[in-house]
Amino acid sequence: MNYLMLSVGRRGELMKDFRTSMEKGSRIIATDNSPYAPALYFADKQYIVPRIDDPIYIDSILDICKKEQINAVTTFIDPEIMLLAENRERFAEIGVEVLAPYTETAKLCFDKYEMFKYLREHGIRTAMTWGTFEEVKAALDAGEVELPIFVKPRTGSGSVGARKVLDIETLHAAFEQDPSLIAQELMTGEGCFDLDADVYVDTISHKPVAIFSKRKISTTIGGANKTISFKDQKLFDFAHEALSKFKFNGPIDADFFYKNGEYYLSEVNPRFGGAYLHAYGAGVDFIKLIDRNLQGLENEVQIGNYEEGVVMMMYDSVVIKKNGELAK
């Protein structure tokens, strides 16, 4: 199988995992808009491509797919997910599986306020969220929520701009400065914790067939960097129920809260999560699941097939290249 990884950036460890699990004779082709993206150099071949907002971008990616006989394409960045979803049929015409959600699901995942409304409409527990200062002020006045409160951008990724707000003046100023913010009840307190799950949604059955859950020990901008695995059938059941309301296709990273004995779905990044490395290190191999799907085989359900108490601790590394060895 030949895999095309788009906008690979710094995701070198994930590229290494792919190489370890791929069958002999398979190839990885990687793209980025900069020759200084370190993950490029873990691929069999590299392409420097235009920015994703360039009108010729998708055509250039389709040309690479044809040239390299690509079987599946995926991206490592959120803004590109919609682009792949919207062009799914063009990829399908040349025999390429798009490991990204279908268009309506991609739209919901990118807009956190629309996601909140969709979850509420479908009876899925989620943190209470407000789209304007007036809405959250009314909720505060009615005693439906208390300060402090959490604000974050309605769209975007990597936790950029997400922060706790302690008083009404700061909350008002935040919305005045950026009306695209949303406000969310703060899911903290005794017995509460923040967690996420790496989920593989089979591309044939479109059902979750693997779930790996982990509690966050430490986070930085961009996500968790220290996590510990755990199992809870209640979480697996809730995740399965919630995610069945969407049309995903391949790997996803879902964020949850646990509060007062219940799980709440926060948001979904429909791609390989930055901390999927933990799942892989604990033996939950999405690459083999992808490979079976590409062979036309539906995967058996293996939810929770891993050990509890496995810890992941991220650290930095480097790629060293001479100037003449950089991708062009």
C-alpha cells in the first residue's frame, strides 16, 4: 500500500510508527509547504507543495496521488480536513481512500459551537456552551453557571486562545476583542478529570472498532504530552453511542470530560491525534486496521484491547540534514 501524508510538519514519530507496521513493499509519500518540516525525512519520498489555501493545491495533491499510485491519503492538520472531505469523490475516482470524515461531519468538528448544538439535539452529554457574551451573561444572571468560566475560539486547533476567565469584566473584554469566541462551563472540581480517546472508525462498516482511552497528566499548547491509559466500559459505551451520530472515516481523536460520575464529549479532531503515539505504544495499531480496510476487509471490534496503567511521556528530538539534502 502507498500512503500519502499531507502537511506532516513535526509528526516524525507517527511516520516511524507507520513504517514499523506497514507491510513489506508499502511506501510513505509526505508533503509539506516547507522543506524544513522534519517529518518529511521519515518518508520514502517528499514533495514541497503550495499552501492549502492556494487554488491549485488540490490539483497538485491529486497529481501526486496518480504519480505515486497512492492508496490512501490523510492529513495531520485540522484546516485541511474539510478540503479532503469536500474532494472525496475526486480522490475516489482515482482509487484513493480519504482518511477523513464526510463533509457534514467535518463541518461540525471544525465549528465547536455547531458541534455543541448538534450534540444537544441528539441527546449526547457535553459541556454547556454559549456563543455570545449576551448568552453567557444571561446564564450567569440566572444562576445556571458560575464564574470562573472557560473561553476558546469557535474554530481553530492546538488549544490556541483557550483560557480560564475569572470575572465578568474580563469575559466581556474577551468577547469585545474577539466575537468569534465561545464560552464553556468549567469542567473541574473534585472527582473531575480531562481525558481523550483515540478511536478508529472502520472505513467499511463506519463503526468504531478500536478505542484507546487515556487520562491527561500534563498538557501543553497543542495537546497532552503525558498521559496514562485506563479502561472503563461506561466510557466505551458512551463514546460508541456519541460517535455513531456522525460519519467518520478512519482515525479520530475525541476529547472527553468526566464529572459527577458521567462522561461528556467535548470535541472531536477527525485525524490522528498528537498523542496517538501512546495508543500505538500500548499495542493499538490503527495502521494495520487501515491496511486491512484498504484490502477490502472489515475489521473486527477490538475496543479496549490494551493494558491499563501504561504511561506516555513525550520528549523532543531532531532531524539533521545538509542544505543540499532538503526536499525541493
